Amino acid sequence: MKNLLSILFVVFCAIPSIGQQKTPIDPHPHIVFSPGDYRVIAPRGINLRSKPKTTSSIVKNIGYGEEVLIIHKDHYGFRYLGDVEDCDVDSSTLKYPVIGYWLKVSHEGDEGFVHSAYIYNYQFAYQREYKTNIFYDLLRSGMDCGFNLRYNANWHYYGIYKQDSILSLKEITRISFTHTMGDFFNFATTTENDCDLEYIIGTSKPMSTGELSTHTSLPRFKRSLDDYGFEKDTIEHGFMEMHHVSENDKRKVLDCYGSDRLHNIYVVMCADFDRDGIDDYLISYGEKSIQINLYLSSEQTEDGLLTPSASYFTGYCC
């Protein structure tokens, strides 16, 4: 599903939709690339080719997360590789052109050419010390300026889909990351089915699919903390208390892990994602620089501390 934040930023920043271009042109004709280490962001890896064209022979496949060294600052030609498709809020198809440049790189002694849409210089990425995203991950589909290009080939991925007021968890078999080289929205994340897709949960262990239940009579989407029994007034040093919301819930103390964003906090979504009979939460922190935490009750400690299982970050893109 198209990221709502992207829609708002497009409106307020008056950015033309690159998805509407019929024949993409070179957006940066005088671009140069800093020689150095880049990493592969394509979950299925990229092909190292003998020449800067898609019809040339393949030297090898380089896996996700592996480093490649750019040899020359000058590129070897602009290339449009086609489109990746996303689903808009009205279920219409959005297309993001895969554009970029052929670059000469080396990888473990082998030299060849790769397309810049599938690599990124991590030294320019927004770096954060992750205390979360160890056994779980949280992603969104659509365009974004945040650096959320995490993937683990041994994990399971599930989409949280919303149709009317019904939430369901469905397995996702394909995730794609593309460096789009836009002025503000630099990355596209897509799956095999983005329509009605709200969030993506990655996990090292399987989850049960199907319709998601909730154990509260409150609305499940975008409510204030008070509505769910969270006591924002108790926030101190990045923690806040939660009182009984349902019969199965014990009193909880939530680690906000984002104490620099203790404003404009609200519950994005409430459902029993891990199916243990207790509600779980997606909670948003901040306004321009936003952090969304996934809280799973099954990960609660014996002393009642509920820490984020995964976090999604997005910046102020304008």
C-alpha cells in the first residue's frame, strides 16, 4: 500500500510523481560516484556483468548485503530497467521506474558492472544503534526516504492487510528494494501483493496467518494512548505505564525506545499478531522524524517490561 507519509510529502513539497513518467530521462546527467564500498540492497542479489548492459554475460551473482567496491567515479551510461509496481490507496497500480547508472565494481577479486539501482553507499545512510530488529523486523511498502532496507533470507515475512476494519496476516514470498535516486523519496519497497498492505513483519520464527482478532472493544486504528489505558503522564526516561485494557492483560511498562520523540504519540494499530490471547500494538512516536514500534505481548518480561520487538524509521523527506 502506498505509504501515507509519502502522499502527504508529495502534496506539501510539490514533488512530481516519478511513477507517471512514460520514458524516464537521466535525472543527474553530471553525476559522479565516490569510489568506495557499497552494499547490495536487492534481496535476491544482483548480477555482476562483463559489460555495462543487461545482455552481457554474467560473471557471478552477488548476494544481499555483500560489499562491492566502485572502481571509477564516472559511470558507464544511464539505464532504465523497467518498473516496479505498487498499489495505491484506491487499489490502482503505481509504477516506480528503476533508473540508474552502470558502474564498474570489484567483488572478491572479480571485476564487472552492476546497476546503481541495486546498491547503496551505507556511509550516507541514516545510521542508528538498533536495540530492536534482532528477532523481528518492521517494514512498509511504497516510497520512502528512510533507510529501512533490512532483509534476512532465512526469515519469514508476513503482511498486515487491512480491508475495511478487518485485519489479516498473510505470508509474503517476495520483497524488493530499489534505490530510485529521487530528490526526496530515495527507496522503493514492494512485494508480490501491496494492495491493502499496511505493514510487513519479518521474524526468525513462523507466525500463524489468517484474520487477526483483538481483545478490546475499542476501535483498532489510530487512537490516543489514553483510549487504550496507556498513561502518557507516567513517561519518564523513555518508559510509560499501561493499565488493564482487557481481562487477559497484565499491567505493563513499555520501553518507548525513542525518548527523543516523546510527543505526538498514538496507537497506529491494535491486534493479537502473535496469537497468544493478548493484544499487541504498533505505536507511532514523533511528527517529522517518526519511529513506529511493534510491541508483542509474547516478548514481555516477567517483571512486566514490554520492549519494542521491531522499529520502523522514517525521516522528514522535504
